[in-house]
Amino acid sequence: MLWIKEHTPFRKDSKTAQKFSDNLSHSRERLETLKAQLETAKVEAVKEFPQEQELAEKTERLGELNALLDVGKSDKVMMDEEPDEK
């Protein structure tokens, strides 16, 4: 029975306890860092994007250009195709 008690996962081991303590401290520090980053992100998310209007205009123009390019593609495909002669 003595052997079983000494080798169970629940025995007190100073190295294991120290590792646990170090890991806990590191995890707490990491948690505080993440909380600070979250608060910063919340503030940044509310701020207005300075180039928002410019982005909207350029996105709209890009859509128009893509539509024109797509129209050109379908016309070209139709002109390149020759009817099958039998």
C-alpha cells in the first residue's frame, strides 16, 4: 500500500507544485494582457474609418468595371464560337 500512495498522481511533489504555480502565474498575466487588448479593440472598433467614403466609391467603381469586363467576355465567347457544320 505504501508504494501505491507514493506513486499516485495526487502525491505532493515540489517540482510539480512549482510548475503549476508558474503556469498559473503565466496564465494570469496572459489573461490580463488579453483583457487589455480586448478593451483596446473595443475602442478601435467604434472609431470611424477615415477612408470609408473613398473605399465605398472605389468598391462601387470596381464592381462597375468587373461588370463591364464580364460583358466583354460573354460577347467574345459568342464571337469565337463557330456553329457546327454538318
